[in-house]
Amino acid sequence: MTLFTAFILYFLVWWVVLFAVLPLGVRGQAENNNVVEGSEPGAPVRSRMKDKVILTSLITIIPWAILASIFH
């Protein structure tokens, strides 16, 4: 497996894991009784994207290592 293939595999797995991590800990404005006028009541109060990107990167290492060892 080349370095480029390993990177592409990591990116694809990272993208899938991101969609699994995105809904974790999200609270809508309606749940906090703090709806900003003109916005969607289900819009997140605080998305915490930086934390989710870091968590996604850490979680991705495990399935990527398994898949890389299979392909290697």
C-alpha cells in the first residue's frame, strides 16, 4: 500500500466516522428554551465542531489500522 493510498483510505474512513460523531451532544435551541428569533428551533446551541473533528480523528485510527492491515 502506498502512502497516497493509506491517506485516501484514512480520509474516507474519517468522513464516515464524522457523520457518526456529529450528532453527539447536540442540543437544539428549543431544548434550552432559548430560541433566537428568525432561526430554526432545532438549530444547535453550540456545535463544538473543533472537539468533534479531534474526536473523529482519534476514533478513525482504529478502523483505519484494521483496514490498512487487511489491504497491506
